[in-house]
Amino acid sequence: MAARAALRRRFWATVPAQLRLLRAATLLLAAAVTILLLVAGLAARGTWNSVAGRDAPRTTSAADLNLALNDMDAQAANVLLSNGDAGKGRLVTPYEKAVGFYGDARREIGHDLRTLAVAAQGNRSDEKTVENLTDDFAEYQELIGRALENDGHTGGKPAALADYRKATDLLQERLLPASRSLVASNDRAFDAEYSAARSTLAAQLAATAALGVLLLGVLGVMQWYLARRFHRILNPTLLAATLSTLLAVILGAQMLTSSSEDLRGARRDAFDSVVALSRARAIAYDANADESRYLLDQQRREQYEDAFLVKSQQLYGLKGTTMSTYDAELAATWQAYKRDHHDLRFTGEFRRELDNITFPGERAAGEKTVETYAVYQRDDRKIRTLVAQGKAQQAVAFCISWEPGMSNAHFGAWMAALDQLTRINRAHFASSVQDGRSAVSGLLPWAGGLLLAAMVLTLLALRPRLAEFR
């Protein structure tokens, strides 16, 4: 019993022992908060590196691949439409533009496949998808190459059309579904990392707040103890340590909160729109290709007309409409939307974007995109009317010409508006990434430095008091 009492007096009952215990608790808690913030900051920096360097690029690469496949097929159809009979009667400008765009799309596909092959490493399902895409694309190029070669021979249009049918069937049945699955897979992976990172940041913020409050409480108890034992109102050095700790906890919490909000802004406000608009652009190119296929392949005109309407519904969905009623319904619902932005009478990728308006200039760009889309839709009806009137050559010239007032010119204006809308969201995605990185690099050193200062000040504050008992 005597030994226990002696130990109690040595380690707790005496004033020096109590001061040492409070000092140890302060240093341990300060070190814990410092380590927590350091780990959180490094993890946040890693998240931003993944988001900007891996997650977003591989999702957009998959979307770009989908678009380039559609564009390549559309341009192949336009080459066949504009070449005449082995060059006789060729529409020179549309032909030259189609050949140039075809080459651009083929190079873009090669680049995207290489990017996706690297991104897929470690995910066996995605690796297999990219492998199959690469093999199928080689077969597709061979078929298109044969079609273009046959079209270069006098009277070779039927053979060219047969090869083109096989190529576009391969595209629709295997290449496009595989590329869309990669978009979805990569986007899901990004979303999963986003959700996990936000959850981790929330837990780290709660832990920082709890440890910070506990640390401030210990410092408060120490201040009170010194005032009671040594009959002083405040210990200035310990007060400075307390203020340093309070500021460090505030800065650490701000770093975690800013990182979480910037991450939400990058993913939900900006990148969700980028994905929707990337899908919209790929669908638009596929729909534009359906117009060329419709003109090229008389036997499949009904199939391609139905496909065009399906893609139109994916972009701007109108329940129960047909090709003949779509334009009127589009005009009516669009006017209703402009009066009331909560009007829900249309769906699709455009609706997804319009429901996620966040940034300055985004609504105006979104509305311009839909309005230029409506012009393009009216051009489509003109093409089909000319065909119905037996004016197929006029329909071809109107469809693939880039002259002002022609369908391709209006398609280009629609894509320019869509690209401007996408650029707004991409710019804010990049800005959110930069802000998130800046929050870590700007606030973490200050928070860590203040906590180290608080530890040093605590030691200095107690040193004179402990010296009195030597």
C-alpha cells in the first residue's frame, strides 16, 4: 500500500506529475491531429492526381472513340455518296471534305484505342473489350477499304455498297456497343472513386473536429490548472499555443471541406455534364451518319429512318412522337421549357445537361445547342421530302454540302454550339481540380506548422513552472 501511494504521488498526485501528464496529453493529441491532416492531405492530392490524370481522361477517351467510330462511318458513306461513278459526276468539295474527315477519324480511333488499352490494365473485362475492339476495328477498316476501292471502279457502286453494309453492320453490332460499354465502365469507376473519396474526407473532417476539440479542451484545462495552482490569470505562452491550435484546426477543416466541395464541383457540376454532352455528340454523329446511310442504301431506308428517330429521342426525348410530329412537339415543348425551366415534357441527354446548369454562360450555351439542333432536325425532313419527290440527287447535295444554308453547315453550327457548352464544363472541371490541389498545397503546410508551433509553445509554457519543483 505504501508503495502504491508513493507511485501515485510521483505520477499523479503531485503538481509536477499532473503538469507532465497534461503536457504529454497535449503533445500526443497535437501529433495525432498533425498526422491525420498530413495523411488526409496526401490522400486528397492522390485523389486529384487520379481524377485529372486517369479517371476523367479514360472516360472521355472512350466517349471520343464512340464519336470517332460514328464519324468515320458517316464520312465513308459521304465518300460513296459524293464520288459519282468512279469519280464521274463527283461532288468535289463534299468528297474532299469527307476524305479528310475520314482520315482524321481513323487516326483519332487509333489514338483512343491506345489510350484505353493503357487505362484498362488491371481490369480484365475492360482489357478484353479493348482487345475485341482493336480486332473488330481492323476488320471494319478492311471492309471500308474494299468498299472505297470498289467505288473507284466504273460500275462498282453495288459491290461497294455490299461491303459498306457489312462494315456498318459490324459497327452497329459490335464496335459501338463495346465502345459504349467502355464509357459506362470508366464512368462507373470514376464515380466509385469519387464516392469513396468524399466519404473518406467526411470521416477525416469529423475526426479532425473531434481531436481538435479534445486538444483545445486539454489546453483549456491546462490554462485553468496553472491559474489555480500558481495564482495567475493567464499564461501568455499557453494562450498562444491555444490560438495556434485553434487556427490549425480551422485551416485543416477548411482544407478538408474545400477538397470535398471542389471534388463535388468537378464531378457532379462539371464532369456529369461533360459525360452527357460527350454521349450527345456521339449520338449526333451517329444520327448524321444515318442520314447518309438512308440516302446511300435504298433497300434499308426505313431501317435508317427509324434509327435516326431513335437517336433523336435519345437526345431530345418526346414520348409518342413520330418523324412527322417530332418537329412540332419539339418546338412546343421547347417554348414551354423556356417559360418554365422545370417543365418536364422532354427527356434525353439535353435534358440531363439542362437540369445540371451550374456555371455562368452555361444556360445560354445549352439553349443555343438545342435551338441549332432544331434547325438540323428541320433539314432532315427536307432531305426525306426531296427523296419522296424523286429528287435523290438534290437530297444528297443538300445533305452533305457544307455551303451556308445546307444540312452539313447546320450540323456544323450545332456541333459548334455543343462544343462551346462542353468547353464551359471542361473549363470548370479543370478549375475545380486546380482549386482542390491549391487547397491542399496552400492550407496543409500552415496547419502543420501551427500545430508544431503549438507543441513547442506548450513545452515553453510549462518549462518555468516545472523548474520551480527541481
